[in-house]
Amino acid sequence: MHSNKRPPYVGGLLPSVMDLKGAAWMVRSLGESVSMVEVMANGDVFAGGWDGRLIRWDEQGTVCWSIETGDRISAIAISDEGIVVTSGLHLVALDPETGSQRWSVALEGSADDVRWWNGEVLAVSSVYDIEHNDFIESALWKFDSNGECLWVERMDERPWTVLELGEDRYAGLGRPRCGWLKLAEAPPFEHLLPPTSFPVMSGSSGRECMLFGQTDGSVVNHQSKIVSTESGAVEHLNVLPIGFAASTDAGHLAVRNDEGELQWESKGDSVVAQHQGLVIDGKNLVWIARATGQDGKLSIHDALDGSILASALLSRVRSISSTPTRTVVGCEDGEVLVWDCELLSRRLSQGSTSKDEPVDERKAALQAKLLALRQSK
């Protein structure tokens, strides 16, 4: 008697954790190692590379434009006034519709960071001395929207992170001063010190809260109060909808509530990127990328209890960006992966309801074809 039942997939049962890459809404290639990614509220995606290529895809995954800036892109600032990127030693302003260059300015040393502030451009530069194995001079710059320099504040310390809190901007400092600067329309700036004078190496802001991570493991808020003390230097820090996530140089990730009480933790290979992004079935997701030799592993966790919802083995992750509807990841091999909230929600739901059931091989083949189509656009 002929059975209409489809044969099971030879691989047997589904894994307990869903393959995250198979749930990607879109996969693209930058054509060189990715150095940064940024996703806009409308779904457009920007990806910059180590050799200076910058591509903009629209919300459907179609290339809007592609340009060559000539050097590594480490940061991008997007506003109604235009787009400004860091490219090696330069700030480069671009037309958002065509990608054509509007102006370019050389800074002193590498251009490390850039952002818009009240219609003007705030940038960070630093000079690294190979013999001293340290940064010997840094500067904060302010330009108008046409690239004219309004002021420059040079300093011995490197501003490792620039944070936004309402209309204010803060710069976390390395040695010798440490602490942070509260920036104003023009220098001089107010210098604030936390209870322990160790270099700031990370920071995050959100929910009217600002946190700095220090090399001694301290996580300090904008009121100069130590919220927690981690097991090592705090390399990555994210304010979450409830609490914060801090990871150390030894790969120890700790998620705590606003009072600093440990909610859950994860230990493993070094964390190379982390981000808070997307809400699925009421769960806030935390994206954690770890280095595994020359490659990497990307996992999404429930921010509340740390349970792993999905994971994927990828080339080493270099950058993560999120909006409420999409998360974008850029990898060392040039891949740019985009996850859509609705699609990921459906895939997670399917995985959770059928993980103990055999997989239909024809359905699996169809899903593979759909992913291939998304990659080929």
C-alpha cells in the first residue's frame, strides 16, 4: 500500500537551537572585509569595508549606490543634513541619494568616530605611536555641515567612546586624566571623574541612562556611581530595556538589572560584538558574537534569562546594528546579513513547536532555495 507520508530528513531531529543564518531575511556581500554596518529606521542598510568601500541597500535589498572612499570606514553618521563617514585619516561627506562626495577633511591621525550634533558634525581623531605602543595625542573636532572647522580640542587622552544623553554629549577618556568630558558648544569642557580613576574603554546610553565601562571592571553611571564591578576590563557595554549587558576582555558576559544585580552570565571565547535588538513574543533579544579561532559564532539570547534562542557559525563578526524591526551583522569575509523581526519571529515559533519532530526534506530544500534567492539579489 502506497503511503502519502513524506520521508523524514536523513539528518533526523531538528537541533534544539535554531540555525540563525537560515532565518536571515537577506544576505549580501560587500566584496571586502566589513568594518561597520548601520541600519536605518526605514530598513535601508549601509556597510563599510576595511579597504574603503561603502554600499547602501534599500529596504528591499537593492543596491542604491556603491562608492570607494580609499581607506577603512570605521563610523558613519546619518541625518537629514547628509551622510558623513570616517575613512582612514579623513571625514568624508556624501550625498545620501547618490553617494557622491560633497566634501572631505583630513584630521590629525586616524578618524575614529563621527556623529551629527545639532546640525553640526562632531568627530574624534587619534595618533598612535608604534614605538610607545600607545596613543600619544587625540582630538575632538566640530565642523559645520559644509565641512568648515568650528573648533578643535587637542588632548593627551584618547576619547574611547562618545555618548548621547538627551541633548548632551559625553566623551569617555583614557589615560592620563580618565573619567569623561561633558561636551559643550565650544571648549573648555567640564571634566568629570568617577570614584575609581581608571581608563574608560566602552560606553552605552539609553532610557535616560548612561554607563561607562572601565579597565578595572567598574561600570559607572552618569552620576559617577559604580553600578557593578566585572571580572575584567569592560570591552563591550549595552543598556538594555531592563538593566545592562557588560562583557570583559576575557569573554565573560554579565547581564544585570539597573541596581547591578546579576541576572545571568555567559563565559566563553572573546566577545567581538554585542547589541540589543528586536523584540519577539515579548522577549528582548541580545545578540552576542564571539570569536572561535579565525571564525565566529553569533547567538541571540533572551535578555531576561539568557536562554539561547538561535545561533549560527559565521566568519568573525565585525559590527552589529539594529532598529526595532531589523538587525544587521557584518562579517570579516564580507557577508552582510539582515534579520527581519516578523520573519525571525515566525522561524523561531516554527522551531520551538517542531524541534522534536522530523524535518520534511522537501520543505527543507524549499527553504534553502528561498535563502539562495535572497542571497543572489
